[in-house]
Amino acid sequence: MRIFYAVLTFALCLCACKNTNNNWQQKAEDPAFIHRSIRQVTDVMVRDIYSPPVASRIYAYISVAGYEAAVHGDKKYISLAKQLKGLDSIPQPVTGKPYCYSLAASHAILIVGKILVMSEGRIEKFHDELLQQFRDTGIPDDVYQNSLDYGKLVANHILKWAGRDNYKHTRTLARYDVQTDAATWKPTPPAYMKGVEPHWNEIRPFILDSAQQFKPAHAMDFSTAPTSYFYTLAKDVQNAGNKLTDEQRDIANFWDDNPFKVNTNGHTMFAIKKISPGGHWINIAAQVCRKAKADYVQTAETYACLSVVIADAFINCWDEKYKSKVIRPETYINEYIDERWQPLLQTPPFPEYTSGHSVVSNASAVVMSKLFGDKFAFADSTETLFDLPVRKFTSFKAAADEASISRFYGGIHYMPSIRNGVDEGVRIGEFALNKLHTRKAD
């Protein structure tokens, strides 16, 4: 009888230990840790005001860092090393040591994020709080320390990779020199900001062979003649802006995504800070992962694949913008049609052709459709922070189509820029899917 009770007690102890182990692991492997880490970097970028191209670069590096640390949590996933331009083999975890790869991934994201943003202190404070929350899961000391060590190893590797992408060199180059001929882009009111990132085509792509790989159709030929095609395109923008429905206004405002909207009140000028276009799609990814109940590895995979494609979409789009230098509708209409006309949205500080929203959104939709399906319906609450209601979409393509046309409703793009931008984005997305492989073949 004593033997029976002894065996029973031993078995209960084993079960208790097993349940304790499972409890910390389940808590620590919650994908919410990765979502919150990405979101913290987003919040800091909104506060610090990063241009859309620069924000896309930051998203790419933090997301790849997170994925490369998380990938060991599921044997069906593979590294992006040798697939992304200039990314050498990632340091591997030590065989036999126990790890929590969701902790390593979150740690890597925040280490990289802290280096790439200005408000390091905000990242640092959040980072400390997040690590304590991992501690509170009951994670064993050796697992905790091993995971931190590995996350830092991955982060340092990614930062060295980022340091070779030519970004620092572009910081030393001259600002855009505004040209005087009538056809080219000019700064627009109210801030009359100079052209944003005119040398962005010199940044090393992540997947593309070059910044010029997917050139759009030739930009529209400039003309001031009332019978010309260009004049007609500008009139279309003006007419649409003068007759917007409530729904069209809602669409334009929802997809505004202007990181630095300047407002004037008498002699006072102030800015409203918003999420970037790429950041909007990163936020969509977070909402979709939660709806799909994606685990932490799939969540990291989603952020990584989406962010590198967004980054390349900006590189490709910006190459064309500063080659064609197409004048914005606001400038053209004020000069040749109606000097008092104003678009619904504030005109962004860079050339018109092609539409960045169209390129980025459609590249994003291709990637997200591949990961979650062509008919994945979702509700996008990204703009509720700015007092705009949730919008619902039946697919990623439907969201991309709406994001694209929003720029016409907003009065900041001609229709060819939107149509050709859609095509440009789709081609970038499809190319990326052929090049990127995150899962082992069945």
C-alpha cells in the first residue's frame, strides 16, 4: 500500500511539473509579445515623424530580425538568409541549450528598433517592461538568459546587414533641387516642404534586382493646352474633388496616412502625426494574424514577408518619382485652371508619378493573399486612433483597390498614376513571392 501511494505521489509530482512547464511556455509563446513589439516601434515612428520610405526600411529590419530569431520555433520554417540581398547566414542557437524563441524574437525586434529610431528611451522603457512580463510567465532562468543572448546575437547580425544598405551615404547627399520648368514637381502649401528622399533609389533593395526593375509605363506628357490629355487629367481630378460623395470622402481620409500633416491657424502652424502607408499595412497584418489565430512563428513570418516587399515597393516607386518629376494636380490646377482650388487631402512633398499608395498597397495585397488566401475578409480599425470608423473588406485586393482610388478622391494623383501604380505593385509582389521561401517544401 505504501508503495502504491509513493508511486501515485511521484506521478502527481510529474504531472504538476509538466503542467508548470506547459503554463510558462504557453504564456511566453503568445504572439501578442511580437505584435506589441512591432506596435511599439510604430508608435515611436509616428511620434518621431519618419517619412514613408524611411519607415518602410525600419519595418523591414526589425521584422526580419524577429523572424530570424523566431524561425527555430517551428521546423517547417526556413531562414531568409541568402534570399534577401546581402543577408549572410544567421548565427544559430547552441545545440542542446533550451530557448524561448518568442522571447528571442521580441528581444531582437526591440534591439534593432532602438538603434534605428531617434526616441531610444521610449523603446528602452517598453523593452524593460516587456522582459519583465516574460519573467512573470515563470520562464526558467536558463531559458530566459539563453533566449536573450540569442536574440541579441541575431539583432547584431541584422544591424550589421542594415549598415551596408547605403542609407548612411544617402544622408550626406544634397537635397532635391527644385527645378523651374513648368512640367516638374514643385513644393506645395501649406508647408512647402522640399522633396522627401530624392536619393532613395540608391538604397539596397531587399528582393528586387535593382530600383529600376519594374518601371511603370511612361509618365504622361506635360501640356498646358486645354485640349491636351494632361489638361484633361487635371480637370478630372478637379471635377471629382468638387463632387465627392460622403463615402468617397471617408475613403480618402481613411487612407490618408500622412505622417506629417501640417495645419495652419492664423500665424500658427502645427502638425498632426499619422501612421505611414506602409505602417497601415503592417497594422492590417497584425489584425489579420490575430483573426487567423497565427502562432508567434507565423506572425513573425507575416511581418517579415510583408515588410521587405513594402520596402522594395518604396524603392522602386521612388526611383520613378524622381526621374519623371511629374507636377502634382494641386500645382497644375492652381496655375492653369483654378487658382483657388484645393484638394481634400494635403499634397505630399514629393513628385506625383506613380502613386505610392497604389504601388505599396497592391504589392502588400499580393503577399497577404498568398499567406492568408484571396478571400480573407477582415475589418481594419487602423484609423480609429484618429477618430475614423472601422472599414470592412472582403479581401486584401479590395483593400488595395480602395487605397489606390483614395488618392484620386483626395485630389493628389491623376488616374494614370493610380492605374500604372497598381500594375507596378502587383508585379513587385508577384516577383517577391517567386523569390521568397519561408517554409520547407512538403
